[in-house]
Amino acid sequence: MNEYSGRLTNMLEMIDPRTLFIGSDEVAAARQDLDYFKEHGAAPEGKGDADMWDAKRKLGAVIHPATDEEMFIPGRMSAFLPMNVPICFGMLTLATTPMSTVFWQWVNQSYNVVNNYTNRSSKDVDDVALAKAYALAVGASCGIAVAAGKAMAKAPPAVRMLGPFVPYLAVITAGASNVGFTRMDEIQNGIPVMDPTTGDVLGVSKAAGFEAVKSTIVSRSCFLPIFPLVIPPAVMLMARKLKAVQASRPLSLVIEVTTITCCMGLGLPCALAIFPPQMSMDISKLEPEFQNKAGKDGKKLTYVHYNKGL
């Protein structure tokens, strides 16, 4: 997990849509096997190393690291691709009028609130803060998308060519607002920070909460949308120059949907792997009460761990 390749492999396992079909019985069995391993230092009888890694994979995809409960299925990262492909397709091809643009931005941000809440780094989120996040994110995305669309309609032909990239501006602005407001509690009240050796909670830090939210915005809201919202329009600009594509609307749609799906499938793990789920932070950047914290061995800690969330 200290290397990008390792984090990418881990994320590919977490976003595997097949994990959506893991039932509660399988989760309970996986948890039992891992608890046995922690207690005895060996796998249960009849289980091998591959079985233990499989159990860890199942829990990682289904169980929230902070609440230790099963995550809401549509909000899991393994549901991100099947949920977002039709949304991206709608924003790129069906948002042809101000009303349809508003509708698809509303659908997109409604799902983002669900996803951000499900993958937060803290245990609880205030309902009022969640409602504010929803209203602000939807308002920002719809306002920007409609205003940008009107501006593009009046722009010179050379500038109008940038029209297919307008959804990216709306998505990154609204996405940053969505993450920030959905997880505002982590910034205002902080998140748990842990001893890197033992995993014991040392306290709650606002500085760590801010870093967790900022890192999520960079990877999820700024980097990820490049793949499904910028690359497909560029591909379609080239594809529509082909006579076969010009003559067949169904063929054009097939190419666009396929491109969006591939870009989303590639972009999601690449974006999530930019930062590790459990991050380190120099203790000098934390609040004063953490400056002289010592581990169980009595030595002064130089850094702590915290759960970033996805």
C-alpha cells in the first residue's frame, strides 16, 4: 500500500462489481476467519493463505472501516461504475436542453451524496449538514451547467468547440462542493488519529479531517471526471468524422457508451489509488495536544495514521 501499484491492485479488488453479490452470511464467515487468525496467528483448519486474503477482500469491499457495518449497497465503490455509466451517458448525450441539463445534474449529484456519505471517513454525519450538502451541490452544478451552456451558445465558433467539455467544469465544481459539505463534520469536529504501530486511537484531529477531505476532493472530484467526461467527447469528435458513424445514430451511441464505460472503469481505480485509504500525517502538523504523544514503547511519536475515506 506504500506504492501506487499496490494501491491500484487493492482498489481494483474493492470496486469489483461482483462483490455487490456478497451476502451477509459470507461477510460473517470472512469476519470469523480473520478474527480467528488475529487470535491464533494462523488460519483456521482447512483454510490457506488465499482463503484469508479472500476474506480480507470481502470485508474491505463490504464493511465500512469506521462504522464496522455493512455499507449501503448503491453507495459502495463496487457500485460506482454500474451507477455512473448511465449517468455520464445522460449528461453527455441526453442533456440537450436547460431542463434536461438540470435533471441530469440533479441525478448525478443525488448519487454523489449517497456515495460520499457511504464512503466517509467518520462514523456519523449530521442530517442537517447532509441536507445542506445536497442542496448546495445540486444548486452549484445545475447553475454552472446551464450558465455555461448559454454562454457557449453565444460564443464564437472556435470557442464553441469546447462545448463537449462543459460538463467537466460543472462536475468538478459540484463534486468538490458535494464532498466538502457532505463531510463538513470531519473538518469542523475532526476524525480519529491512531498510533501507527498499535492502531490505538490517540484522539480526534480537525487537521487530519481537513487533509482527509482535501485528498478525497483531489482524487475523486478533480482527477476522476477527466476520464469519463473529457476523453469520450474527444473520442467522439474523431469518430463522427467517419462516414459509418455519421450515417448511423445507433452506432454512434454504441461507441460513446463503450468509451464512457472503459474510461470510467480505468479512471476510478487510478483516481482512488492516488492516496492510500489509511494515510500518515506528521505529528507536528496536528493540534498542540498531540505534540508530546508517546507510543506503548514510551517513545515520542513522529507521525500518526488516519482513515481518509474514499
